[in-house]
Amino acid sequence: MKIENTVVVVTGGLSGLGNACVEYLLNLRAKVAIFDLNAETSKMSVEHAATDDLIFCDVDVTNAEMIRLAISRVTAELGDIRACINCAGIAPGGKTVGRNGALAIEKFINVLNINLIGTFNVTRLIAESMSRLSPIDDDGHRGVIVNTASVAAFDGQIGQAAYAASKGGVASMTLPIARDLGPIGIRVNTIAPGVFGTPMMLGMHEDVRKPLEKAVQFPKRLGYPVEFAKMAAHVIDNNYLNGEVIRLDGGIRMAPK
Ligand SMILES: NC(=O)c1ccc[n+]([C@@H]2O[C@H](COP(=O)([O-])OP(=O)(O)OC[C@H]3O[C@@H](n4cnc5c(N)ncnc54)[C@H](O)[C@@H]3O)[C@@H](O)[C@H]2O)c1
């Protein structure tokens, strides 16, 4: 699907990987809507905030009503939504049994709620809106959705039971959702990033971050957020890519801790 003039929703677009996608897509002349917490009040912190091709929608991805309202607003202000990149997420750690006993089940549920259920919530409602649109090419394409898992879906570390479970869910629902939406002309793929230099990662203690950097095979550094954005743009652009989980990780295989 061509990117120029295409309307793309980016959840979590105020920060990190999502924000890199916003910048990259605007440079390719897409029209972009950021779905994020308190997006409207935070918009001045975002480069490109002044362009008419970018709008900010207050959306908590766990809240279906907020998503529906934002979809209507984007459609009215920018046009039909043809692509969505789901980057909203959180990554708190916590051992199954730690110093203070068993992990609070509320913490586990909260991670699942935002990372997994939030991703599905946006996916299902955006796909519903796409299903009402006319196909845009001879293949019958109506839209494309890019979700974000993590290499923790495959080799989660100590303290990552909740995060790995949420990302494992994002990875494993990729194929069934692609199968559900294929007949409607919507592609669904997932990117599983390794370790990238975003506020989420840079906010971690050095003792956690440095060993992760060392575990990258090559190049031996954190990924640049723009490298994620390039992959997300490629997934939108390449019509034959569907139902796939793509590791983007410099060859990292994470050790237990
Ligand atoms: N940075 C990495 O190394 C890395 C590695 C693997 C996977 N990921 C995944 O990539 C995604 C983006 O991570 P990042 O590093 O850019 O993080 P980040 O913390 O920089 O950005 C996350 C964004 O999601 C938003 N968000 C959080 N909860 C939300 C909610 N309920 N509704 C709407 N928006 C919400 C935040 O406000 C923030 O803008 C996450 O899903 C993360 O798990 C990141």
C-alpha cells in the first residue's frame, strides 16, 4: 500500500517507537493520527505538531468508546483510515514470587490489559472501520495493521512473566487475525523488536540495560527508533507480507536476566 496521502493511526505515537513512526511517515507525506494518553495536551512536545497532516487524539487503548470516537474524528478530519501501527504499551517488571511475596495479580492483569487486550481492541475497531471502505487496488486491499510484540514473546527474562505473556499473545494472535481479516482485504503483521533506545528502555537501570546491549550480536548497540519505523513503513508498503511476526533485533537472544 503506498504511503503518500494514506491515513495512518499510530497508537503510543507520543513517545519512542510510535513517535519515530509518526516522524517517518510524515516525511513520506502520510497523514497521521496519534492515539495516546493525554495526546492533545502533550502535542507541543512533538515535532511536526504544526502540520495539518497530523492530529492528536486522547485515547486509552483499553477504552473502546475512546477508540470509536477517535476513529470517527480521524475519518472526518483526515480521511478514511487505511493503516494502523499499534505501539502503545508498558513494560513493568516483577518476579512471580519476589521479596514481598507473590506478584500482585492486578499488576499482571494491567500489563495484559494494555499490551494485549488494548492491541486487540484497537485492531478490531480499526478493522471494522476498514471493512466498510472500498478496496483500493486489484487485489482487493482495504487496509493494513502492524502490531508490536517483543523478543520477550520468545525468550522473556526473569521478572517478565506478565510482559512476555502479553507480547506472546500479540505474536500468537497475528496469524488468526490475518486469517479472520484476509477475506475482507486487510493484512496483519507483527514486529517483535529487540532492544531499542526509547524512553521505555533508557528509563531502565544500567544494570538491566547494559547486559542487554552486550547480548546484541551486531550491531552492538540499542536499535534506533527510526529502524523500527522503517520496518513498519515497509510492512505497510509490501502487499505480499501478511500473517507474519518479524524479529527486528540485531540477532539478540536474551539471557535469563
Ligand atoms: N523500546 C524497546 O526496546 C522495545 C522492545 C520491544 C518491544 N517494545 C514495545 O514497543 C512498544 C513501544 O515501546 P517504546 O519503547 O516506544 O515505549 P515508550 O514508553 O517510549 O512509549 C509507549 C507509549 O505508549 C503510550 N501508552 C501507554 N499506555 C497506553 C494506553 N493505555 N493507551 C494509549 N497509549 C498508551 C505511552 O503514553 C507512550 O507514549 C511497546 O509496546 C513496547 O512493549 C519496545
